[in-house]
Amino acid sequence: MSGHSKWATIKRKKGAADAKRGQIFTRLTREIVMAARDGGGDVDSNFRLRLAIEKARAQNMPKDNIDRAIKRGTGESKEGNSFEQITYEGYAGHGVACMIEVVTDNRNRSVAEIRHVLSRAGGNLGENGSVAWQFKRIAYFSIPAAGNDFDKIFELAVDCGADDVTSEEDEIEIFAPVESFKTISDRLRAEKITIDEAELRMIPTQEMDLDVEKTLAVMKTLDALEELDDVQALSSNLHISEEAMAALENE
């Protein structure tokens, strides 16, 4: 499991990630709106929308909220402001590169908030392309290890085009090319295998090593970015060592 995945798991266990239900619903609503806008309101033909709705249901979002978000995306409802999806590139201090995926109804607010967090940490926003070359987009799945046969999932995933399947602690992770995303997801569902996470995410092609103190400082900056309402996803090339992980768990 990557350091970032371990970090995310620790935050979930400590209840530190997306602690505010209102913030969770805001992000999920925006995800549904964008999915419906780009691919239509039919979950059978719009795989991204199906995933967004499943995430919303897992967080107990009311059905009315989900339906309203779909209608906003398809244009059936003019309720609320229109959203746009933007990816910002920058540095989160100590030379750590990050990709910040945003869905917002106010571009000026979003960029001002992101710039404030980065500059406070000694980082900065970069131009388009200044950071993106250090990342690649992949299909990612996280499956609970309990009750699942790793060998079965490994064979299934590789047969569907996965590049790597790993198992550590309480989860099995699948890493695959973007074009294999739907095939793997459909196969897992056909086998009735529970999926904790399924998404397209950016991962670094090479990670950056820092000492523990600097690593923790950068992690705090990344946390601050993730807490911004408009930020939907965040990736960095920071390598989180076992020592830094232990220090984080003891905080």
C-alpha cells in the first residue's frame, strides 16, 4: 500500500477525514452533478455517475438530494450555481509537488484559498504543466481484506488488465490502467465483491523523500488543502516513511 493510502486509512480510523457531514454532502453533490453533466443521468450507461451515487448512498445521503444533484447535472433543474472542474498544480512546501482537483462554482474563491494554504507553508501555485508531468492517472480500487481471497482477486484483476494488486493490513488494492476501470469494476460486482473505494486518481511517477519533521509539515499542508470545500481530490509526490507514519499515529 502506498504511503498516501496508509495515511488516508489512519485518518479514516481517527475520524479526521471529512469530519463534517455537511462537507461530505457538498463534495458528493458536486461529484454527482459533474458526472451527470458529462455523461447523462442514466446510471446504466454512465459509470462515473453510478460510482458517485454509490458513494453518496454509503454516506447515507438522502435520495432526494441525489435526485436533485442528477437533475442539476443534466440541466433538468436550474437550482443552485453551475460548477466547473479545474485541476491546479503547485508545490506544498519543501519541493513537494501536488495536483489539486477542484469542483467549484467560484473559480476566484477556490484559487485564492488554495494559494493561501500553499503560500503559508512556503509553497506556491504553478503554471499548467509545471507539475503534471510528474504524475499519471490510474484506475484504483480498495477492497476489504476480511472475507476475501487475495489470490482470487489477484487473478480476477490481472485477467481484467490490472498492473498490480497488493495486500496489506486490512485492505487489498488494485492499480490498473484507466481503460481497465469499468471492466474491473463490473467483474468485481459480478463476483459480489464489496468495493470500499473505486476511482480514477493521480499517482506520482517518482516520490520525494524528506526527513520526518518536514514530512509531517507537508502532510499538515496537504490536510489543510483537503479540508477546503472545493477540493475534490489531492495527489502529491511525498513519500511517507514508516517513521513519519509512526509519528503521525502517535499525534
